[in-house]
Amino acid sequence: MASNDIVTLEDSTFDKEVMKSDIPVLVDFWAVWCGPCKAIAPVVEQIAVDYKGKVKVGKMDIDKHQGVAQKFNIRSIPTLLVFKGGKVVDTVIGADQTRIIESVKKVTAG
């Protein structure tokens, strides 16, 4: 479910890829069985292409990597968190494609 422009995140790589990133990071918490997750996948992939170099996009399979999902209290999927400077600056819960795009635009403005 990930393209070349999307980082596949794991519990063991999360700190390096997200918390210590020099640029904002959009993290998509998802699972293979999640229909709404599949529905937003093309939007997430397009964001990765359109904002390459400005925003890092990562996907984290919550069935394979539960530690980070538990740390950030992910209770439903899809949940997308936007990180900047190692802190969550925005959260999108559900398959709201417009809200996801707005969140990324906001973090890259200015």
C-alpha cells in the first residue's frame, strides 16, 4: 500500500523517521483490512508526490507495529497525525480527504 515516496514506518524506526525529522511528517496509521484506509490511500500517495521535500509521508500498519499506535492512543483507523519538530500538530481521524489535504497545506504554509 505504499509507493516509493512513502516511508514504511515501524516501531523501531519511528523516532528516527518521524520524531527527529527535519521536515514535517504525515503519518497514516492503517491496517490491511480497513476499507476507509484503502479509500484514502490514493490521497496520501498524492500528498507524498506533491509535497516531496516539504513533507515526509509515512504509513504505519497498526497490526504489525502496535507500540507507537498505543503511545499515541490510536483508537480508530484511519488516523493521520501530522508531526512538526517531533510534536503532533494536527490529527485527522477518518477518511476525510479534504481535511487531510488541508492539514498538510497548513503545516507547510509559511
